[in-house]
Amino acid sequence: VLPMNFGYEDEIIYLHSAQEGHSISILEKNPNVCITFCTDPKLMWQDEEVACSYRVRADSVICRGKVVFEDEYDEKVNALNIIMRQYSDREFSYSAPSVKNVKIWK
């Protein structure tokens, strides 16, 4: 499980990471992924005294697909903008080395 920031647009999920690492090595060999999103978890129970009656209630989505890595500079900038819009209304600029050194997953 890798917690990651994401962006979503036109039915595409965008993620970013370092260029290298254990997860990148695995995905280069096998691009199949399963992504889970969970919102607003709430602890619930049927009987406060019975441990087995406890559960977490949340809205969730499970997505399955194949990762494609984006290498084209302008597309990487677009993906970074999509990701950042998920978290902020601000406009951002990115240095050329930052764009070059980021790995974009779609």
C-alpha cells in the first residue's frame, strides 16, 4: 500500500513519485494496479461492549487498471497541474529540473 497524492480528470487518475524506487521497479515489470479511495471514515458499533461489533463505515471506490508512465514534458506539467488542483485553487509553476525528475503515473 502506497499512500499518494492524486489528481483526476477525464476518467484518468494521475499520481507522481520519484523517478526510481522499489514501486517503480515493480510497476515496470507488471503495470497492473488496484487503487482504493476512502472518504469520511466513521467508527461504528452495534454494542459498545462487544469488540466484534465494531466497524468502520466509509464511502469507497476501488479502481483496477494498468499504469502508464508519462515522459513528455508538457504532459507532465499538465498532470502536475491536475494533481495540484485536487488540493489548491492556486496556480503553480514548476522548474524544468523538477518536471524532468518527477515520475508521472496515469
